[in-house]
Amino acid sequence: QEGSQRAATVAAMDAWHTCKPFVTGSMAGCMAATVIQPIDMVKVRIQVGAADGGSTSPVHIAKTMLRDEGPRAFWRGMSAGYLRQVLYTGSRLSLYDSFTAAASSPCQPLPFWKSGLCALSAGGIAAVVGNPADLSLIRMQSDSLLPVAERRGYKNVFHALSVIVKTEGAPGLFKGAAATSTRAMALNFGMLTFNAQAKQQLGAMGCTPGGKVQVFGAAAVGGFFGAVLSLPFDFVKTQIQKMRPDANGNFQYKGPLDCARQIVAAGGPLRLWTGFPVYFMRSAPLSTITLIAQDYIKKMWGQMGL
């Protein structure tokens, strides 16, 4: 009996070690999303406004939301946001850790190009996994901007997913997946690759490995580059996911490239960086908090003997 109990314990620990990177990433993402959600809500409204000719002023948008929809509007779509963090952030952080562990050589720092390749791969795969939740989140955040007759009225993320499958079929859950994957690859490359590189550089400068200066400094660097590189793709993704067919059943954009082409033709290349200050206020802290939380949770597992 003791032998069977010992075998069960070993099996359980093996399963835990397999799942631990995913659980760690999911927890870190959810912690960050809770803090950043109001800024993310304003960011989506800015992008919708830029494409539809509406206001792109974050102050005006925030005041209008507060006046017309109340404080709860800033956390609309939170159920989709949490599911997105579990599926997307949990996957991309755990896959990145797994890929870098496989690509690393003993006692050798991981080269920048290898770290970048791991980040790109993890981001692309995770984005496809998280696309249904991301699609639901974008639609829930922008729903109140539509005419009353055109609003979808999703009650929560699970209602949104069921309605999408019912009205658009299962493939509808992956609408905008190409744009989402491209955006995730750019974000992951900027966030994780530059975070890892900054940790190496700060360590070489004498910062204590795992100390506050190294962790916070590297996370801030990763957050900045993640925001700069991913905003154009995020802008296009929002336009693709929120669009509705016209009376003839045709969509405004044929795909991400056509969407980017039309946006650039209408407002120039810088239109793709519309709302950068708000996006940076949202994306950089989100990345920074996620990376700091991930480091903290990893230390917590160690202290708990897990």
C-alpha cells in the first residue's frame, strides 16, 4: 500500500511540474489584467473611434463612458479577459519557458536570436489558443458603441462563445486569428526577448540575480519594447474582430493585410500607432506586472516546496 501511495504521489508531482508553468503564467496574467482592464477598455474605444471617425481622446472617452455607462463599464468583458489570460498568457509564458529550456546550453546564456525565436513561436501558438476569448473580449468592450439594433448583448464570455458558434459556426471563434497571432508574436518578441536580454545585461552590470532592480528593470524594458512593436498589429486586430457584415453580407476588410492597407491609405502609417500613449499605459504596465508576478509566483512555489 505504501508503494502504491508513493507511486501516486510521484505521479501527482510529475503532473504538477508539467502544469506548473501554465498555472504560473495564468495567475500572473489574471493579476495584471485586473489592474489594467480600465485602461484596456479605453484603448479599445480609441481604436474603434479612430477607424470609425469618432473621438480618440482618452479623457473624452473615459468621461463619456463614466457619464453614459457608469463605473462598471470600465470592467466590461472581465470574464472574457480572465479566460483570455488563462488561455493566452498561460500558454505563451509556459511555452516560452519550455522552448528556452530546450534551446539552452548548460552554463551558457541563451543567444538573443534563440530567445527571439522561442518568443515568436510561443506567441503565435498561444494566440490561436486564446483567440475565442480575445474575440469575445473585443466584442464585449465595443458593443455599446454600436446602434442599439446591432448590439450583440453578450452577458458573459460563455454566452458570447455560444452565440458566436450558433450564428457564425465554430470557425467564427477564430475570426481575426491571423491578426491576433501576428500581434502576439510581435508582443512576445518585444516583451520576453528584451526582458531576458535586459536581465543578462543588468546581471553583468552587477545587479543581484533575482533582485528587485533586475526584475523590475528588465520587466520595464520588456514592457516598452512589447508596446512599440505590437501596437500596429493590435490596431488591425481590433478592426478585424469588431467588424460586422453589411446588408449584402460583405465585410469591410478582406483580411489583416487589406485592413492595414486601407488604414494606411486613409491616414498614413502613423494611424497604426493611434492611441500609443494609452496603449503604452496599458501594455507596458500589463507586461511589467505580468513578468514581475511571474517571478514572484515562481519564488512562491519554491518556498512552498513545489
